[in-house]
Amino acid sequence: MSATNGRVAVSRETVLLRWLSDRGLCLATGERTVEFYRRLTASRLPGVVEVVPADGMLLLVLAPGMPMPAGLPELLDGLNGPPEMEPTMEHCIPVRFDGEDLPAIAGQAGYAEEGLIELLCSLTLGVKFLGFQPGFAYLDGLPPKLHLPRRPNPRKHVPAGSVALAGGYCGIYPLAGPGGWHLLGTTEAMLFDPAADPPARFRPGDTVKLVAT
């Protein structure tokens, strides 16, 4: 990074940070995505309209015509320091483990169905980022045995409230729609309400516990 006419400039070849467009900056944050998401949202850097977390990276959406935000290089320097995590909110989600794919998943992972349910309820899952649907959270913390690929033939209709897993993540469908994840069960918990503030129940950095009902 360097300064040009009083503005901070960055090469497009920089591994840590690169421009995606005249309004989009992509930050490679790796396993510390949630930490830097919180740090950047709390800092309220001038000209930053939105901070969007993804898998191992962040997208900074800038206001039209804005240069790289002042103060961003100093925040990025913290990547070399120890993690600074704020307290998180824990959500307990009641689940009926009646998913169509539960028997096959249990067998593939080497568990009886009851054993798989017990394992899932013992885990503390972390919200890494949201996407796919409004309020759909990608939850990590699954053991390697449950890191399954997506279904080869996605379903045309997955009911709202479906609890599923694929690609190393667990997720809960806030809305009905097509989906290629393996169905574990269902919940009646509301995960997205456009009239609420914030509308999404989960935020990056939160933790989730599944509770069998």
C-alpha cells in the first residue's frame, strides 16, 4: 500500500486487499473474517456503505466516488496481532429431527440416528456469514465426518425452517425454495422478519445450539 495525493492506494495484485470495482474492496481475512467484520462495522469508516462477510473474505461496499477509506490500513495491520473478539449472542433453536436425509447421513457418518442427533445437539455452531436467502446463515463447527458435498440432484422445493447440511456447513432455510443440501429436520423458529430491526435473527459471530424437540 502507498499514499498518492493524500489518498491511500493499493495494487490490484495485493494478496490481502484488492479492488473488485470502483465501489468494491475485497479483503482476504481467512479464519478471522468474523473478527474483522465486527471490527470494521464498529469502526464506521467514512465512505463505507456496507461490510459483507463471505467465506474467508470481506467485501467493503463504498459510496460512489469514494477512495479507499482513511484508517483502513491501520485496521488491516491488526491481522498480525492476536484475535480481538467481542462477546457473542447464543441462539437455541428447537429442531424436530424428521429430515428426509437423516437416516442416510447417519449411516454414511457411522452413527445410529439417535447418536447423530445427540452429536448435533452437543455442538456449538458459529455463524460465519449470511447468504443464499435473506437470513440464511452458514454455520460452521461440524466434525469432518459431516462435511458432505451437496446433493447431486437439488430439490425443487425445500420447506421454510428446514435444517440441513452441505459443504462443511449447517444451515436453516428461512424461506421455502429450491435447495441442494441434506435435510436433517425442521424448526418453527423465525429467522428473517423484514419488519424487525435487524431483520435477520443471526449475525456473523453469533453461536447456535440445536435443541431436539
